[in-house]
Amino acid sequence: MSAATSTIRRLLPEGLKPRNITVSSSGLTVHAEVGAASARCPLCGNHSPKVHSRYIRTIADLPWRNVSLTLKIRARRFFCLNRRCHRVIFCERLPEVVSYARKTDRLEEALLSIALELGGEAGARLARQLGLWVSPDALLERIRETPACRVDERVRALGIDDWAKKKGHSYGTILVDLEKHRVVDLLPDRTAQTLEEWLKAHPGIEVVSRDRYQPYIDAIKRGAPKALQVADRFHLMKNLTDTLERLLERERISLQEALKLTLPEKPPYLPPLMRAYVKFCWKHGDGDVEGIWEKLCQTPSLRSYRKAFEYVVKRLEEGLPNRRAGKETLKAKAEAKRRAPRMLARLFARDSEKCSAADREYLRELWGWNSELERAYQLAQGFSRMLRERDPEMLDGWLEEASKSDSPELRGFAEGLRGDYGAVRAALWERWSNGQVEGQINRLKLLKRQMYGRANLDLLKRRVVEAA
């Protein structure tokens, strides 16, 4: 046996021996045959060496150096020597090839892996670059033909959250095994009944991490009554910031008044010629401000610009340009955006030690205008500190203080936490959270957008669950 023949034999599926190779424009064709002298009957299992006839099977295999490879295998039919067997003639089974298949098992596995990772269109493009000629529809059919992954009955810690099929219109539910870090199932909606049925069909769940969506709470109580419910800490903080945003939206006047005291005043309009004249007199004169103003007042139309004149003089006295630079204007606009209710709600919940000097100055001015917001800030700091330090002993005291707050928004938030007291308290001492569930949702969104509008639930579920 030559070295080339030995190399080809190692590249072929085990059990086949090559006869010859032909090269054409379509790729390589390897002619081979089965090396065994006998075959096993697929019905009775007895070996038979008696050959009935021969035929050629054409099988596609993995490409060599991105060149497509076809196997022309001379297969045999055998007589079954077992007289009790109902199958008189049978075909020998080829190694690494399923009955009636036209592709090897390893090629099918490669195509399925490409389909699960990239979907139809992107998977077909990659396959063509690798020398595998397959259509997008064929890849999607391979995904659909994969058997549904059975949920591990030993799921102990479960994470639950919703995901948007079409944002604002239809939603589903994602279930994640928090111990194994993998998606176990996707539900078609986020109703309490669907989740309750799933939980009853999968007993043994001990811990469930979820947000404070009421249908999920009701479903867990009925479907897994013995499971410990844990409120997600990220969602608790988000609930707090949403509450603060509503409060700050109601107190917009105080926010704007505090902003006026911390931002530089908006420069009043001054005609360009008047601005240039003031700058010239200031640079080459003796600095007599009133004298400059009297000269300007000789033109009656300029007497209404007294405030703008004082603004320019003040900047010149401070050694600044006579008009506000573009960078200063952009900085003022950016600072105003940072004082919007949504951004300010995050500032209220942020660790006070990480606040900048400008933030502290703004908050001091805000407290001077509105004492209710000062009290709300203290409550928000106490809640965020309780979550950071994971101290459940602080919960009762915080709820008592929030219930006495002057803000109806914070009182309502505290009342909602009391209704979910067990899960909120568990969030402060249990290690479970929905962090990895949010990561799986991001992965699901990526896969959904890769599928060019063909992300039906059956395809999406197999790609998310099977490839997890």
C-alpha cells in the first residue's frame, strides 16, 4: 500500500478503503468500498458473507481544503442466511452514514452546528466559503428536524424574565437554569397560566429568581408553592429609580430653579458692532465703564442693551473672551440634560461618595428649594446602601421611614415592597439574581435579529436552547 493510499484511507470514514480518486471542476471524487468481508443483517443481527449484488452510493463528505468531496462507495447487497428472518436480502450499512442518507454523519453535524450558530442566510454564506453547498432553507430544516431538548428534571434554581417578540405588542417568557447557566425553555407568552402549567410539569424547583411582575408572582405561588421566590436586585433598583423619576417629574419647577443657580447665565444678545466697540475701548482705554456706556448711549437704539453690556464687561474683567465660547455653551447644554428627571433619578440612587463636586453643588441648591426632595434623596440613599451591603436587617426600618414620607410616590413604592416582602428580603441575603437571565435575553435578541424575520418560536427555541 502506497503512502498516498494510506493517507487517503485515514481521511475516509473508518471501515472504507479507497480504490481511486478523480478530479473534476466540481471537486474531488473518491471511489471506495467497504473493507469487511461480511455484513450484519439489520433485522435479525446475523452476519452473512453471501453477496447478492453490488451498487454505487453517492455520499457527500466534508471538503478537503475548501474543495467539495464526494464519495462513490461500491456497496453490496447480501442474502440473509437466517431462514427465520423475514428479510431475505439486505443492504450493508456504511460506516458514519445513516440509512438512505446522502451525506456523512460528520458533514451533517457540521451543517447543523453552522445552522444553530448562524441561522439560514448567514450560515449558507459561511458554508459556501468552506466548500459546503447548502441552501438557507436546508439549514433551517435541519434545525427544525433536531429533536426537542428535554428539560432537565433536576433544575433547582430557575431564573424567569420576559422577552419581546415585538416590542410593545407581544412578549414571551425565558427560563434559565441559574446553576448550569443555560436556557431551559422559551414560553410563547408571559401569562400566569402558561408559566403555572410549566412549573407544575417540572417539580423539584427550590429557588425562583424573578422581577416584580405580578402574573409571574401569582404563577409561582400556584405552580411551585414550596419554592423560595427571590426578587431581582437590579429590578428593585430600577423600580426605585422609576419611582424617583415620577417624583422629580412632579417637581420640575424646583429642578429648573436649582439649575439656574448652578449653571452660568445665558449670555444676553449684544449687536456685533457694539460688542467690538466695547472690547476696543476696554483694551485701549482706561477702564472707565460708565464712560464707555455714556458714549454708547449717544445712539438711542443702544440704550436697551445695558444688561448685555454689563455681561460683556464682567467677562472682560475676569479675563475671559467677550462672548461665551462654543465649549462653554455645549457644557451648559450637557449639564442641563444631566438634570432631567430620568438622569437625576439615577443620581439620587448613586453612591454619594461617587458624586462629583458639580453634582454636590446642584443637590445643595436643590435642597434649598425643596425639602421634600432632600428627604426623598435620603430615602433613596438608604435603599441603595441596603442593596449594596446586602443587609436584610435594614429593610423593616426603611419601609417604616418610607411609609411616613411626604411623597405619595415613595409611599406607594414602600407599600408594593410590603406586598412582596418575602422575595425582597430574600434578595438581600440570597446569592441568586437575574443577571445571567438578562445576558441570555441579549443573546436571544441577537439571534432573533440574525434570522431576517424568520425567527418563529420553534426555530428560535431550538437555536437558543440547543446551542446553549
